[in-house]
Amino acid sequence: MTRTLIISDIHGCMDQLNEMLHLIQFNSVEDQLILLGDYVDRGPHSKEVVDKVIELVQKHHAIALRGNHDQRLVDLINDPSHLVQSKFLEHGGVQTLQSYCGSNEISDEILIQSRERIKSQYGHHIEFLAGLPLYYEDHDHIYVHAGLNPNYVDWKSQPEHDFMYIKDEFIRSDFHLHKRIIFGHTRTIDIHGKPDIWFHKDKIGIDGGCAYGLQLNALIFQEGSYKTERIMNLK
């Protein structure tokens, strides 16, 4: 593989994902594409993005990780509890239901109907998201959606929740793993005041906040060097 291409936090922004893959001239014969999770919620085309991610994994050997929003959608379908439903709806889940079911209004009845429709018609999406790994590691980097918990000597033994949800404690901590950690989840504008990729000595944050009207970032790693690309979300 000549290049490693990393994208995170697509959040239903299908147009920007397609633009990015075209911009970076993704070629699955030569490139390794790694997606760091959060394919659904907030943006307008969650269903289409999941379809695209499945295609990229199955036909173009992309590596896709599981993000917290992907987990929330899985939980919504598998657990009808009020807490799960409220968490899902609070964090951009309404747009996901609109994408899958065309529901512009959300009531208890519509939520039940939407859950059943997704389970029956898009059960393969839920199975796919639920089965995604929480991290990936190669010679140069550790890839993860949210980050690593510094309180664990063996980071692979940290709770599943941390891989998908950890924020400040990870970002503030120093790691000595001889590999840089590449992560999404925390918008880079919240780390260094701008949506561009954030480079630190032991970690790289790439969530450009596309679904918030900012940008979709891509990090390109080739022969020890980094290059960045961005697609603006001009809402």
C-alpha cells in the first residue's frame, strides 16, 4: 500500500464523503482507507453513508471502526428503554430516523414504527455497525474513534466505552507508545480553535465537525510524511 487515508466523523455527510474520496483519488488497489467511526446522526444522509461504508469495507478492503453514534443506533434498535431513546434523540438521532424512514416528526408511536422498520429493512446495517472493531493498529499508528484511557497500562484492556467516548482525559495526557494515536470524536475546533487537523507529539485529531457546518478532513500518510485535505460543508 502506498498511502494510508484516514477519515472520521462523517455523520451523514454523504456529499462531502464522495467529494473527499474523489479529491484524494482513492484507489483501493494501492491505498488503505481507514474510517474512524460516527457514520450516522446529525447530517442528512446517514443511511446512504452506512451503505457506502459497507461497500468500502466489503469491496475495497477499507477498515471501519465503531463510533459512539454508531453504537447509539445499535442500542436504539436492540434496547427500547427510555434512556437509550432519549440519548439517541438528544445527539442528532432525529436526522438518522429521517434518513432511514422519512420521519419529519418524532413521537413515541413514530419512534416505535421507525425502530421496527430499521430492524426489518436495514437489519444488515445494524449487524454491520455492531460488529465493527473498536481500534486498529499498524506499524506506525493506533487508530481509534475517541481515544485511549491513560489509566490503563495495557490500553487494549480499557473498557469498550472509552474507545468510543473518552475525551479530555485522553487529550490532556501524554502517551509513550512509540506510535501516534489517530482519533476523531472530539472536534478539532474544540482542541485548538480551528477545524483543521490537530497534530500533537503523540496524537493526531482529525474530526473537522462536518455535520456542524465546518469541514470533513482527510489525513494522508505516506512514507513517513503527513498531508491533509479538507472538504468544506457550506450549509
